[in-house]
Amino acid sequence: MSFLRSRLLAMTGLAVVASLSGAVLSAHAAGITVPDSAKTHAMPWGEFKLAPRIVEKLAKGEKANIVVGIEGTGLPIQGAEMRIGTAKGCETANTLLPADCRMVGPVNPDTTAQLAELETLLNSGQVDCLALQPPLPNQFTAIINKYADAGIPVFTLNIDAPKAKRFAFYALNEVQAGTINGEETAKLVKAQGIDVKEIAMGSGAPDQPWAQARMEGFMAGYKSVFPDAKFFNDVKSGIPTGKNFTTQEVLNSVTPFLTAHPEVTLFFHTDQGVEGVGNVIRNLKQGGKVFTSGFNVSGAILDSVGNGTTLVTIDQGFDNQAQAPVEQCAKFLATGETPADPLQYLRPIVITQKGGDAQIDVDAARARLKAASN
């Protein structure tokens, strides 16, 4: 193709984009008519009435303020990925109505500070739709109800508040994610001829429902391939590896455990502690003999996947968890539609050394990590 022709096609494409963008902007400038189904909407918990001020501002063509509130904007990976997801969701939102989207929350988890900010935003009328990550299940029920009673729709992400007046919840299904991990781990064990004598399971929070759900799923998934697999412990007796979720805590706890239990040749970890387990295996010079699988991503975790020590890790897709409710906020305000099922579970991003069906390989995972790190 000639350079001139390429330029003409590019210019034509830009003209089409500009024309479409102009049409969208013109429609936005004229404002939107909020449908009756958004002004008054029947929910399982009662009748929701959209704040008149929101209806009025949208009719004038003013931007809807969509806010994503999370527990820690500075949390490694999670904070950055949720910021990316907020931006992506806002792009879609602006095809439906004019919107400004922003992420708020304390830099590091601080329940008091997070709650105070939410109160301030509510009282000052700075939110027209809220996507919220509570610190713990049902912990922010009262503030969510305040928002809903003030006519502001609320969606939860990552951690749910099912007893509150929220519209829908976006996150992984923890049992399903654990099941996928267990099944894919077992398939790799089988394909590579790995001798797994016994499997142990650990967590930074073994008493928490999410951790136990992941362990429950992992056991089920693994046993779907190896029905007679032997587990050192069960869902209720996960090995505690450090309540602060640090790598050093995992080194301190898992090193003596694996040393004392040479029969354990596969260790499943429910969270980023899988990084520490990989380090322990390396330090004990057990590479190729002992293996691990788990959740979350970091440079060290991906290195471990790359060298075959970590068989499977799950990227929770924090960006997807933030993106979905932002888009749903706009959809509700513009069309009055809500999800038929309030539990909107998202598929986990499965990372293995070489990738495969419904999986990504280490290089693709590193690209995602780089984007989040930047």
C-alpha cells in the first residue's frame, strides 16, 4: 500500500472517529432524559428513588460523578489495577452519558479514614453513583444504606455487603476460582509426571471465609483429576503463614513446615504468600521436587511460574472488578437497567508457564504487571 493511500485511509478513519465523537458530544451537550425505571426502581430490599438533583444535572448535560471507593489506593497491584479499570470503565460510560470518574480512598487501608471520606463525599453531593470496596464483608452496610436512601445507586466490588442496599456485587467467585486453580494445577501435575505425595494448604488469613472458599475450591478442583489425592490439612485447618501477608512471614513459617514434612510436595497458598513459598522451595534446593500454586502476581511470583516451581497463579483481575461497576453505573442512569443476578462473578485470569485455553502465559502476565506497576 502506498504511503499516500495509507495517509488518506488514516485521515478518513480519523474523520469518521471525529464525526462519531462529535455526535456523542452533541448528544451529551443536549443532556439525557433519565428513564422512569432509573428514577424509581424496585430492588429486593425495597424501592429506590434516584435523587432529583441527579436527574436534573443529567437533563442539563452535566457530567455524572461516578466514584470508585477502595480500601487502599496505594496497595501494590490492586490499587494500580483498579485505577486502570476505573479509567477503562469511564470510556464506556461516556458512550452512554457524560461522566467524570475518579477513584478515592486512603493510600493504605484505614477503615476510619475511608468511612470519613465517604461521609464527606455524600454530604457534599459529590457522588452520583458509587462503586465501593468495603474493608470486610458487610462492614460498610450503614454508609451504603445512607447513600441509597439519599438516592445514589451503590455497587460493591471485591468485597461484598449483601445485607446493605447495594444493587450488585462484582468480584471473583472464590470457590470457583479455587476450583479452576486446583483443576489446572492437577492437569499440569499429570502432564509433567510430577510425583505429588501429599498436599498442604496455607494462608495469611486461614480463618477468613474467602481463604477457606479458595481452599475448598482447590481441593475440589484437584480431586476432579486425582480423586484419591492426599491432603495434609482441610479447609478449616489451613496453615497460618503470617497475618500481615509479608514474604518474610511466609519464609519464617513455611520453611520449618516443609523441612519437617518432606512428604508434602505441593503447597497451595490462598494469596500472595505463594511468592514466599516459591522462595522457600528455592532456598531448600527443592526445585523440581516440591511445587506450589496460589493467587496474585508479582515479579517474583511470575519468575517462579517461569521456572516451573509455581504451577498456577491467579490474577484476580482487580482492573475488571473496578471497570464493571463503573460501566454499570452509567448503564443504570442512562437506561434504568440493573443486573438480573446481583452476584456478578468475573472469571479469574489464570497464569501458567506456557498459557493455554482460557489461560495467559508468563510474558502476557508480565505485560499486565508492568501496566499496573506504571
